[in-house]
Amino acid sequence: MRSLEPHAIFYAMPSEKNAAPSDINPSEAHRHKSRARLVWIAVSGSTNGALLTSIIPLFMLSLGASPFMIGLVATSTHVQKIGRVAGLHYMHRIGKTGLFLWGRMGSAPFGLGLAALAYGSGHIGWAAVLALLLFSVRGTLQQVGNTAWWPLVQDHTEGGSIGSYLAHMRLRQRLLELVLPIGVGWYLGAHPASSDFALPFLLAFFSTLLGAAFVRGIGENTQDTPKEGLVRRLRQVAQTRPMRSYCLFAIARMGILSATQPLWVVALTDVGLPVSYFVWMTPITALGYMVGLRAWGRLVDAHGPRALLSITLTLQPAMALAWFFLPATEWSIALWSAAVYFLWGALEGGQQMGQSRVMLDTVDRSFQGEGFALAIYASALGGIAGGVLGGALFEWMQGPGWERYYLAAAQAGLILPWLLRTRLAGYGEQTPARHLLRMGSRSFSKPH
């Protein structure tokens, strides 16, 4: 979860026909308490991201990992989502909150193992391979629990303004990401040894336990007992046109992101950006993310996600041109990186808001687990392919300046999800971007 997954909602409310007849809505007071706890779980996930997930590539580099191994780290984050198969099997048996709790508790010992490996890595052979293995098992067990995340969010945003709620949640996540990585970057310094990563990994372990504690007491809507097998239910959901369109969109976008973003660290550190500066790019991204978040939420609530996706998916591939203007000196590289990460964060905040809303509109409440699992699997499939191919191509293209040409070309491929957005649920009924821009220009030109 990077993000959390309690990484990523919004709109006109789901129609009555999508509500399962056995749903039992908790009292509004209990619902409010549950929504607050979900926010704190998301914050704990962001803490994990800052203290472990986002610096794993740097840890791998300190162990001597190749660019291909860094690509495998990105691939691993998506392969881990196979754990949701087990989550689907058990969610109807132990409940959504029970599944989330045990997923977190089961993953914690492997996070502790990463901290121990970092502390003693100088005396351990094949440390990079072992680190990748521990990271993968930890993430897989968390993904078992994450099967319940979006169903719980959907349960507690029923009848409310999802865009505003997600903005509220993500603002708190980004506020933490604004502050915590500065301390991590200061602690690691410009050229950290592998043992320096032990402390942040240990703190991530305690954050995982804290997130597990917050899930206790969260209410959930009841689930119908499945009358068909898991494979049949998944096939039934996958046969709907909105779900197929969303999955194709998610595969394309995540495949391109996984083939580019994890390799930014390699390209930038190779041209002289200190490791501590790279860690500080996380709060700069978070600051950009926060700048427009409330506006994105209001826009999605009022007009749907169509215009927002059109705008962000036009500007993000256009940013590929920036790689042709990468400067040469340390300070100029730092300023270039800060500008790129800030703008990317601002656009990513809008894109994720729009995509989350589309996902919630697409998934039928009668098939919560299966629908959200398919949506995540599609993203994972793209991530697996993108991480492996991107890492291999990047390593093959090693040479003076060739890395930036690869990153520019691959990032420009985001034009593909821009084309696929027209097939997403509700696209034809929502406000086009050109209409919003026209309304905005008229409002701006009126005399005050």
C-alpha cells in the first residue's frame, strides 16, 4: 500500500439497486467513529511508506543491487497483490475488520526481519536477495488484509460526499509525508550504509502494529454468504463491460508507471543527486499533492471524474519532455527534481482522486470483495509487466544520456490511458473538461 492503498473516491451516490439487501447500516455515531479510524489507518500506512516502502530502493542500492533488481522491487510490490486471493477466500468467514487485522499482524514479523537484516547486512551473503524476499512476503501478507480496505471504505462513505472524505483522509496522509521524510533524509545522509536503514525499518514495524490496533472497533456492513465458487464469482464480475474497461485502463497506467518511476532514483543519483536529497523529494511530492486536493474532491463530487482524468492524463505524459532538460550541477539537479516532483504530486493527487471515484462507481456492492480484487489485480498485472520490462530495458540502455531518453519515451506512453479513459463507467454522462475550462474562463473574465 503505498500509499496506502490505504493507497486511493466521488460522485453521485450508488444507486439503490447496488446495495445488498442484507446490508445493515450502523448508527451515524458509530459510522463517524469508523470513518475517523479509517483515516488513522491510512496515516499509519503512509508512515510505513515513508519509513520502509519508499526507501527500499535506496536500501537495495546500498547492498549493491543492479538496476534490474530495483525493477524487481517495483515488480514485487505488484506480485504481492496475489495475496488478495487468500483474502477473498477468508473475508466472508472472519469479516472485513478481522481480515485486515490479521493481515497486518502477520506481516509485522517480516518487517522486523528487514530491520535485523539491515543491522547485520555486512555479515550476510546474498543480502539483497534476502531483502527482496522479506519485503515481498511482508507485502503479500499485508495485501491479504488489504482485500478488506476498499469494502470498508465503501461501507462508511455510503450516503456521503466521497470526494470530500478522501480529500480529508489524503490531506492527513500527505501532511505526514511532508514532515517524516525530511527526518529520514537527514538521518540517512548523502551516502548511507546499509546498517543505517535498521532504525526506520524498526519504526515501520511499530507503525504496522499501530495500524492493526486502529482497525478494532470499526463497523462493517454484513456480507451475503457466497452461493458460488470464487472463480465463478470473479468471472461473473469480469464479464461486465465497466469492469473490463476499468481493468484495461488500470493495466495500461500502472504498467507505464512501474516502468519509469522506480528508476528515477537510479537516473538521478547517477547524475549526482545525493541520497538525502532524493528522500526529500517525497515531502515535495506530498506538498504538490496537497495543493489541489480539496479542489479535486469538490470537482469530482460536483462533476464526476471525467474532466479531472482528462486534464491530469494530458499533462502527465507532457512532463516527459522534462527529461531532455536534466541539468548537470548538483544544485541545479536538486532544483529540477524539486520542480518535477512537486508538479507530479499535484497532478497525481487529481488523477488518483478521479480513478478512485471511477473504481467505486464500477464495483457493485453485492460483489465488493471480488470487484475490488479484480481492480487491484489489473493494476498489479500492469505493474508486474512494467517493472520487469522497464528494469531490463533501462539496464540495457546504459550509456551517456540514454537513460533519460528511455524515461522520456516510456513516460510519454501515458497517452495510452488518456485514450482508454473514454471507456470508463459514466464517462458519457459526466461534464467534459472543455466545458469546465469554458465555465472557468467566463467566471474569470466577468467584472468584479
